[in-house]
Amino acid sequence: MAEQIHTLQNQAALPRLPIPTLRETADRYIESIKPFLEAKEWKNAQATMEDFIKSGGQGEQLQTLLQKYEKTQPLNWVRDWWLDHAYLRQRDPLLLSSSYYALFDPDPNHPSKPHYIQPKEKGIPTASEQAGYSRYQIRRAAHLIHEHLTFMELLYTYRFQPERFPLGPLCMIDHYSYYTAYRMPLPEKDEMRQASPLNVPYIVVMVRDQLYRVDVYAKSQGRVRLQVGDIEDQLYRVVQDVMACKDLDEPVGVLSTQQRDEWADAYAYVNQLHPTNAETLNAVVESLFIVCLDDYRSGKSLNEQMVNAAVGRNGLNRWYDKFINILLDNQGNMSMLLEHSVVDAQPSSVRTGYTLQQPARWPEPVSRCLHDYDPPKRLRFVADDHVKQLIHRALQANEVRIRDSMIRVQTFNDFGSSKIRSQYKLQPNGFVQLAMQLAYYRVHHEFTATYEPANCRIFLGGRTETVRVVCQEVIDFVRAMEDPSVDRRKVYQLLQAAIKKYFDIYITASRGQGVDRHLFGLQMAYLYLTDPQERGELHPVFTNQAFTQSSTWRLSTSTVTARRGFTVGGFAAVVPEKGYGLHFLKFEDRIHYGLEGKKSGGVDADRMCEAINQALRDLAKLCETVRAGTLQHPAKL
């Protein structure tokens, strides 16, 4: 008899996120900043840290407060503060900022022709690649919606297999933050809203910036989800309605792309302007998720498709506050746009991977349920001149932001993780990170603080910790690699040492013993757990050049497990000047990565892509030459 599983079966046994000792964090921090400072500056930074952690000093006081606070928290000491300060208090627009996005492979049953849907009424333009919807687009959308509902059902009946990592079982609570999740825009600090998914029977579908409530559960007693054929019928009704529509509402959704305080003001204004608006906004907030059907081809190249995933056409036909936007162009190409506040990419990739396990059936018929369900309902907006002006301004602002952004996708097909492991005998993640460090140095002639999130879900309520990728070993390798006078066997040894050190830092961070979350927690203890009248100034360890320089993440990187159907993800650069957001996937036989940077920050994304590809090849050549023992003279290599 098969062992019965329960999604939350490991929760009670999960350890709590530890608080490192001051000494541990101080030592790791001082080591991490050394590559960025001159010897005298580093000595000064050491002295500043020692003053902070000394007996009776501010560090010891804040550590005691943090330890007491930890005992009062149901999950862990950093989770709520991180949500507030890393996300909800941030005022930048979500578009090309904290939102992330992803491309996915064509479905295995993707047809050569998408079969465009022609309007029923005369006088309406014929559908085509440039303008219109297709039957295959509708079929794949219906299939994906159904798979999401299946995944949600597994979660809420606790039948989804709990995850494990080599370090132990993972906390599963983040999986319960996807459906209905909404980032409500408010002045100074947003709020997360989440209705009970079990009480919500509908999704919202966006077509030509018009919104439709589409029920995906039947009206019968009990919760009966619609089958693919029923959902397909629902979407077909939506598309036919919008194609015949002669009174399109203003694209209010584009306001969700704006600076958060501006959007908060606009949201409040639109909401109170007319009861119809309040009803529509509430429907969006409480919906399970959003499906955006684009009436155009997103692009023939992966670069064009990735831009469409990130920004659509100037931010239109998207709703950035909603955690899940499933996007399909009129060829049936699928991508996703995701709000980042409550869930990170790793658990989110598990959900998406599940929904891509089964291909969409095409062209054969699909099943339907035997229950009645409500037809789609158009959700309307009433807009006055002020709302129209806000939309006009939003579109203008988006044009500027999008024009400044460079988004690129690369599929590196020379080799993948299998060859790195089996032939080069190196850890694949570290190999790719070292290639990116080499590429950045070649392009910008300097080293930069590099961020990578480590997964901390082995702890109750754990999310991420920062991996400070750049260390002395990394710098020693890059410099030696670029010096033709250094014996290539020595360079290979330095590569091995750099990857080992990187992996040690990664594992340490995954075990909750990193630098950045602890320092963040101590700052939060100062801000929230001390008396403003008595606490004095925040210690300069948090404000000096060493702290600023070592946490200015010009190279922000991320990866997830490369699953079936994944192409690559992407996100925006954290720092505009010489900054990149770089997501990479390591397949067994290839490496994909998505990159974003700002032209105004001196970034040439094409040049950086070329540099990464060349760095990967150069590392491979180094490994093959040295391991094969064919070295004759280092200068020849």
C-alpha cells in the first residue's frame, strides 16, 4: 500500500530560522568586504565592526532584543520585516523593477497554424497574426487554467507531495500564498490581500485591456471545477464579445505599472468615482489569478517574447498587482508575469512546473463537465477626464522606462550541467557564476558586489538569504585567468578553489548563517524594538562605505531548477549604473539565461551576453586542456 502523503506533514518538525552570533556574522562580513576595499579601508571597517559587537555595545543590545523578538514570532524573526521593507514599502513601479517574468517552451502539440477566430459580425476586421485571437491560443489557455486549478486542489486537499532538498524537507507554506494574492497599493506601504481561494469560483481574463469575470467552477453544490472544454467555451465567449465590442473601456490596468504612491492615489480615486469601478476592482483583487490573452504575436525571437512577458505593449493588458498573470499571445506562446512580494521564484517554479507536465490536447476534442455554470461577465470601468489623464501619463512614463531597458535571452548550446559535472568535475552553479564574474570583469574592468538568493526553506517560514558571490578566491581566479603569464594548471586550481568557496558560502547561507539577513534584522531591531528617545544614532557599521559598496548589487543573479517546458526567466537590474538582472537555467545539455539592464546606466546587454558566452567557452577550454594534460605552453592558450 502506497504511503499516504500530506503536504504539510513535515511542518511541525521543521527547525526555526537561527539567529547567528554576532561574532559569526562579523567574521563573515569582514571577509566578504575585503575584495572591495583598500587595505587601510578594510582595517577601518574591521575596527568599526569590532566596536559594534563589543561587550555592552549597540550590537549586543540589538542582538538581545532580536532574540527576544524571535520568541514572539509564529514563523521566524525576519519574515514579516523582509516582506515590509524589501517589498511593500518600496515605492518604485513594479514594471521593470520587482516583478519577475518567464518564458516557456511551445507546447509539444503546438500546431503549425494557430487557426484564427473570425468575428461573427460583419464589418469587423479579419483576424490575423497582427490582430486577433486563435483557437489554439484559447485551447492552451484553457488547459493551463485547468492545470492550475488541479494544482490548487492538490494543495488545499493536502495531497501535493512535500518538497525536499539535500539539506532536508522544505517549508510548504509559501505554496498557499499564490492564489487570490494581491498587492494593494497604499500610501507609503502596500498591503497584501488574499481571499480564501476555496471561496472564489472565478478568474479574471484580460483582452484588449477589457476585463471579464470567468467562472471556472460550476454552480452545483460542492466545488466542481470546470473541465478544459468548458473553460475553452468560456474563453471563446470572451473573445467573441471583445471582438464585437464598440465601446472599449479605458485601460485602467496600466495604472498598476506606476510608482506605488501614484498608483495608490489613482486606485483610491478610481474606486470612489463610481460603484461600477469599486465592483470591478474588488473582482480583480479577489480573483484566483489573471489570464491575459494578447491579440498579437509576441515576437518571432526569444528577445521579443521576453520583452512582451515583462512589459507587454507599453504595460497594457496586464495587472501588475496580481501575483499571477498567465500570458498567451495569439500563436499560443505562453509566458508569465509575477508579483514578487509574497513568494520567491523557487517555490513558484514548482507550481509552474506542475502545470506544464501534461501537454494541451490538440486538435482532438476535450472533456466537459455535466454541471451548469455562469457565463463570463464583463467588468466595466467608468472613467472621467482625470482618469484618462492619469492613463495618458502612465503610458508616457512606461515608454521612457521601456525604451531605457535592454532585455535579452540567450540559449547557450555548447554544453550544460552534465558535462560540467562529469567531465570538468565541477559544481555547475559555481561554474556559471564564475563565468558571469569573468564576463563582468571583461566588460566593465572591475569587480562588483553580486547577489544570489539561497533557499532557506529548510526552516519554518524561511525564504531566502543572500549569497555574497564575490570573494577573494573569485577575484584571484579572474585575475589569473586574464593573465597569460600564469600557468593554466594554476588557473584551473584557482577555478576549483573559487567554486569550492562559492559553494561553501551558498550552503552556509542556506543554513541560515549568512550575513545580510542578520544585519537587516539588527537594523530592524533598532528601528522597531528600541525607544526613539533613548537609542541614539544607528551604528556607522550600517552606513559606512564598506557596507554600502559591498551591498550595491550591480550583478543580481538567480536560478531555479530547470524543469520540463521552461525556457528562461528574467527580472530587472537592481542598480541602474552598470547593473544587470540575470536569471539562468542549467539544463543537462545547455544553459539559458535572461538579462536586463538600463542603457542610461552604461549597459550594453548584447556585449554582456557575448562576454558570458565567451567566458563559458573559455572556462570549458581551460578545463578540457588542463584535465587532458595537453598543456605545452601557457601563452598558446
